[in-house]
Amino acid sequence: MRHAAGALALLPAVLLAAGCASGPRYVRPADPQESGYTQTSATQVPPAGGTAVQHVSLGKGPPDAWWTLLGSEQINRLVALALQNNQSLAGAQAHLAAARERIRGARGALYPQVDAAAGVQRTRFGATVLGPLAKDFPLFSAYAAGAEVSYDLDLFGGTRSRVEQAAATAQYESAEFGAVTLSVSGNVVIEVLQIAELRAQIHVMEEIVADDEHMLDLIRAAREAGAVSEMDVLSAQSQADHDRTFLPPLQQQLSAAQDALASLSGVAPSNWAPIDVELATVRLADDLPVALPSELVHRRPDIGAAEAQLHAASAAVGVATANLYPHFALSARIGAEGLLGGPSEIAWSLLGGLAAPVFHGGALTAERRAAQDEYQAAFAAYRQTVLNAFSQVAASLQALGNDAESLLTQRRALDSASASLALTKQAYAAGNAGYVQVLDAQRLHQQAQLGEVQACSQRFVDAVKLLLAAGGRVDLLPDG
């Protein structure tokens, strides 16, 4: 009785130690206090030529189907196809499902463990057991079969910390799933815009080559009439041949982009049926919603993944802390025992166990300090991820403003080049200008046409990057 009373007297001290040694309680980092992303905090992008003024609204961020802000039903269909068939997305979903199953596996350790056990043995007792009677005791065969129950009291929270660690890992996989969905949707839209840009450039070059052929026919006719020299004919022929050289590389880039889009959509290039999108049909919304910094940290999957790693590092500190303290377990066994071919009896046992670390050469405390250091590293990585996100939003905002100015400048240059080319051709036909002047005017017009296409496409691409960086996401997360 004295021993039992002593054990009961020690129980409050054990429970108090358990409360102190259960490891740190995770507290998520505080939301950032910044109210904007740039020093100017501009919320209006200047108009680009014939486009409307672009507004940036700071608030909750883009809608889940952020690509709908581009106003293209064809883009909507292509993104939906990719999100349904993309294999990287399927892999990320499987990783998330596995992580959620590991939570259930870790939680199983919180409950009593029941196992079935059975054994058979052939025995002869030696003299140390029966003494002189050993030689008269026959060989015998015995068996035991029953159930064993064990339960870890987890007084110091090691199992709970492992469950928390598994939950944080699932949180990380969930964020990675969100990152893959966002990456797939973003890559599809950017690939579609690149294809539209290449098709527009090919169209421009085909018009330029057709114009070169028309000009060459006129010069050949003038040469036959003796109005121009053979040098003008050769110059025109050289210009037409030079402009044709731009088409094969553009066609190759278009084929590669189409194949990349097929891969994103989970379709073999041989089975891909292209859905062509024209740049002229893309209508970027006048208002672009951007999440506030305090909201962005809850929306971006890379920040969510960094926070999940921080949470897992905190749980690892709890596991390492629990390893410094005693491990208490209860076990019980009940079953039948007897001789083979003979009667059996019910036997049972009940016991409690304690395993306490005494000396491990400093390994356990070193592991706890290492876990604490890993937590500090995860916290620094989280903060850097947040800073990188803010930097990406700021860069995208600035790029969108510069794109509008670039597009406006390119359209003015195209208008000037078109007027100059028309006047130069008229002057050449009247004999008031040489063909070199026509070639110069053609080159400027060609560069202006291609520049206008590239500036328009770049504006759309940078708008997509802004929507992705500023809190765009895809609501495909499976329940779990």
C-alpha cells in the first residue's frame, strides 16, 4: 500500500511535468501591416491607345476562375480542359490524398492498440527449474492464444505532436495542390496568348510578303518600260526574299507552343485539335482585383506552403521535447493457455510500463535544439516567401503601367509608319523618290506592325501575371 500511495503522490507532479513538456503551441505569423505594394500605390493604369483606362482594386483579390477576366470563352474552355486532364495536377491530388491518410494513421496512435497473438512451444524443463525431478518430467507441448491491448498515455504530447506534424504536412500538400492548379491555369493562358501573338505575327509577315510581291511586280513592269534600273528590281527581289525568312521560325515557334498547350491539357500532340484564339478577341476587364497584403498571405499557395512547413517545424519541436521525458504505457493480455490435446484455462495479465531517458550522450537535447533551429529557418523562409510575393505583385503592377505606355507608343509609331509608307510609295510612283526610300519606309512599317502585336500580347501576359501574383487561385481542392 505504501508503494501505491507513493505512486499516487507522484502523479500530480508527473501530470504537471507533462503540461510543461508538451512542446510549443503553434501560433501562425501575424498578418502584414502594409496597405499597398508600391511606394506610389497607384490604382489606375493609363489607357493604351484604343483601350479603356485600367483600374486596380485592392481588396479580396481575383475570383477563383481568374482567367474569366480576359473575356474569352475559348480561353475558358481551354483552361477547363487542362484542369480536368493535366497529369501534374492528378499527381498533386494523389500526394494530398496520401498526406490526409497519414493524418488518420497518426491519430490511430491516440487510441488503444489491439492485436491478436498466438504461440505454440515444445518444452523440457531443466534441473534449474525442477531440480532432481527434471529427469522425470516429460517433454510437453503448450499453446497460448488471445488478445493483447496496449495504450500509450502520451502524457508529454509526443503522439499529439506527431498528429499535428502529419496535419501540417497535409496542409503543405494542400497548398502544393493549389500551386499546381494555379500554375497549370496560368501556363495555359500564357501559352494561349503566345500562340495568338505568333499567329498575329505570321499574319503580319504574310501581308508584308504579299505587299513585297505586289511591289516587285510593279517594279518589274516599270523596268520593262525603262522607268527604273535593274538594281531596283534586284533590291525589291532581295527585300521579298528577306521577309520570307521570318516565316519558318515563326511557324516553328507556333508548332512548339501548340504542342506545349496539348501537353498541359493532357493530350498527345498527335491528337490535339487546336482552339485558336485571336488577340483581337481578348477583352481584359477594366477593373483588376488585387488582394490586400493582409489578404494575400491567406490566398497565395506558396505562402500557404511556407506556413505549413513552419507549422510542421513547430510540431517537430514538440516531438523532440516529448522525447526528453518518460514514456508511460499500459498493456493487458487475455487468452487461453494449455497443453496440446489437453484442457485449457483463461489466463490474463495487466501491467504498466515506464521508460525514461537517463543518458544518451546529449543526443536528445541536441535533437531538440536542432528542431528549434529548423523552426527558425522555416520562419525565415516564410518571411522571405511573403516578401517575394509582395515583390512580384509590385513588379506586375509596374509592368502593366509600362505596357500601356508601350502599346500607346507602338500604335502611334504604326500610324506614322503607315502614313510614311503610303506617301513614299506615291512619291516613288511619281518618280520623286528612290526605291531605297521605299525600302526604308517598309522596314519601319514592318517593325511597327510587329511591335504593336508584341506590345499588345505583352500587356495581356503581364495582366495574367498580376492576377496570378495578386491572389488568383483555382477552387478545385478536394474535400478531405
